[in-house]
Amino acid sequence: KVTAVVGMMQDKNIDDVFRLTLPYCKHIVTVAVDNMPRSATADDLLQKAKAFCSAEMAENYRDAILKAAKQAGDDPIFVFGSLYFAAGMRPVLQEILKKI
């Protein structure tokens, strides 16, 4: 089982995405996509995710990754959602990985 971090747009089919992905996750951290008015809120994503696995929300990308890492231990972390989210998350991941 993996730990997931997700940020998505509110106009996407979040229910179907979660139905297909979250059964493979033990935990999910939700976060809003930075600077995107179309982003689903971390709380909206959290409420939907709780139907599938344990879940929590984060205030920002860095907090999301740190929370996920704490939950994951040695297991993998799956970061997914919007391409805007992936683009914003990339430099945060690079920064954190440099320190490891």
C-alpha cells in the first residue's frame, strides 16, 4: 500500500479518480493547487477521500510531502492530480530530496 498526495481541479471527476486509485492507498494527504481558482479545496478532497482510506489535509505542498513521508515510512509515496499540481510540486520535491 502506498501513501498518496493529491491536488486536483474541482471541475474534474474527482469521485471516479479516487474510486480507481485510492483503494490501493493506505493514506492520502490532500492539498489545494497553488494559484488556481479552479482548484478543489484540500477539505473538499479530504471529504471525498475519507470514503477510501485514512486521510488528512495539508496547508501547502511542503507540508503535504512531509505529512506523507511521516505516514509512508519506507513505503512509496504517489503524488498525483492536476498537471498544474505536478508542476508546482516538482521543485518542492527536488528541494526536499537534496536534503536527504
